[in-house]
Amino acid sequence: MPFDFTLPDLGEGITEAEIRKWLVRVGDDVQEHQPVVEVETDKAVVEVPTPRAGKVLSLTRGEGEIIQVGETLLSIAEEGEEVKPGPEPELLSKPRSVSVVGELPEAEETLPSQVLATPAVRALAREKGLSLEGITGTGPRGSITREDLLAAGRKGTTAGGETGEVERIPFRGLRRTIARNLLKSHQMTVCVTGMEEVDVTELGNLRVRENTGLDARGIHLTYFPFIIKAVQHALREHPYLNAAVDEEGEAIILKKYCNIGFAVDTAEGLVVPVLRNVEQKTIIDLATELQALSERARERTITLAEMKGSSFTISNFGQFGGGFATPIINYPDVAILGCGRISDKPWVVKGEIAIRKILPLSLTFDHRVTDGGDATRFLSRVASYLEDPALLFIESV
């Protein structure tokens, strides 16, 4: 009998994944532990290896489809078995006819309006909100093929019969994950945002001086490692912002470590790598790790382990030109700090107007866990470290 390889438990409570890319085709010979498919989970892109060697008989999903943990990914004929391979997944879509010789293509079905289409095409039409009425089929006996349907979608034929120039983007992959996580954060937290402006002129001067020597070592020192270190120091004094809520146990969990998640903008959307044990690392350590994690995040080679376990999050949207914002908490964290664009502004310094470099900060916190007074004091403490970076060294452990 063929071996049905199911999507394994990928850990971290993951229950489903999207087929991102097949690494094998029907008829290929595969070795034990050979990666056969690339899937995208709520956390990262993962290559899944097969536990057995043999010949690929069938692939049960097409690229872009969602599969649940425990559902069959592909069937493999093990050594010595003679079984006819089935068709490629592009010809398949639920429901399917399955037998020991593979999976059989579906018969075309006629709709009441005499439109010919297979169940797979009709299911795709429902998924994309498209109407089969009015589409000219190019398949056998004029049946509507998958390509006919997608072409009609690009022309803008909707389920309501309306036409116009539209583009339909499947709500899949990282965009879908981001949407689900943000919705959960909105449902599970009571958010309030406070804002502050910080004079980082002295910090900027320090950064410029130190970059002269660091460039030769391949390290580019930005403001961000200093901000992370300032947050870490301030969290020691305001632990309720470095916490989580145990919903079932009705308890606040204060975390004795400082793992900072930071948002990275990729071509497909935001991902949040995690800098672990910030309290044990220097500014240079943080700068080096930030650079490496950011590169892997943009390349989508970052691992699940590198994206879990944050206790507080920072979003540096200022690199895109933004000022103040109301960042959304990275649940189950209870707070997130947003950093706006640093700009030159007139500022009162010792009773006189001077041009200074000003950083806008926006702190969103879960009001269930702490109140505005504590959050404001935390934000002011972060500001004090950034205005006088010598404090970071004086108070370092």
C-alpha cells in the first residue's frame, strides 16, 4: 500500500499551513528526510521533509492551498511497489476520487444554467467570489477551465455580475497571518496609547562618533540598539509592561527576562523576530544581532524559534517617514513602543531656542494590566535614557 505522508505537528500550537511551494513532482524519486514541500505557517516559512523514501504518486494540494495538521500532503510508493502515479495537484481540488492507484480527475458537472465546470472550478469560483455565468469555456464541450475562471477574475467579473477593472489578491500567506494576529490582539486587549517627544541630539552625536570605528568591523550603529537598551532598563522599573495575561488562570505574569520583538518590513508584510535576553547584551551585540535577524526576516529564512517568546515589542516605523502612531500590541505582550522619524526641530534648551534632533515615541499598552500613570512614567524613563545616553552605561549591570 502507498504511504500517505501527512502534515506533521510543527510545534508552537500550529494547526494549519499554506502550501507555498512544492519541491517535488509526481513521479519523482525521493530519499528519506528529503524536503518535499515548503509551507508557510503563522510563524515562518518551513521546509517539510518526508520520513520515507520512494516514488511520489500524488500531491494532494496545490500551491496556495491551506492544509491542516494531520491531513495528507502526498502519497509515496515505497521500494518494490508498482503503483501508477496520479495527476499533478493543478488537476485536483477537493472533493477527489481516491483509490490505491492514485487520485482520479473529477467529471465535469452541469449547472442549472447549462454551464459546464468541474467541482474544482466551481469551488475556486466560490472562493474568489466569481460568477461562472457569462464566462466562455475553452475546455472539452465548452467547459470552463481553471484558467478561464482566473482570466475572468482579472477582467473583473464578480459574483454579483458586476464588471470593471479590478485585481483580486488571495488573502493568503503572511498577509493572512498578520490579519489574524492583529484581530486577536484587538479582541484580547484594552489598548491605550500615550505619546512623547524626545531630544536625541546627544545620542546622535555619540552614534556618529562610534560609527567611525565600527564601520571597519562591518557594524552599522543605528539609533535602534540604544532604544532597545533604554527600553530594557526602563522595564526593570516598570515590570507590568514586561508581562502577559493568563486569561484562564486570571493572573498577570511578570517576566523576569527581557526579550524584545522588533517589527521588520518584508516584501510580503511585517514579521517580528525576537532579540533574546537583552539584559545580557551590549549595544554592539544588539546592533550585530539586529542586522543578522533583519536580513533573515527579509529573506524569509528566519526560523520559528527566532520569532517566539517576546516580552515587549518595538516598531520602528520612522524609517518610512512616519511620526506618531497608535501601534497594535503584539499579543500576548501587553505593550508596544512605536518610534517615529527623527527630525530637526526648534527646541528649548536651557532657556534658549536651538535646533535639536527630536524622536517621536508612541506607547500602546493594555489598560487591564497597568494604568496611565505607570505607562507615562515608563515612557518618560525611556526618554531620559535616550536624552542622556551616559545613563545607560552608569546603570548597566
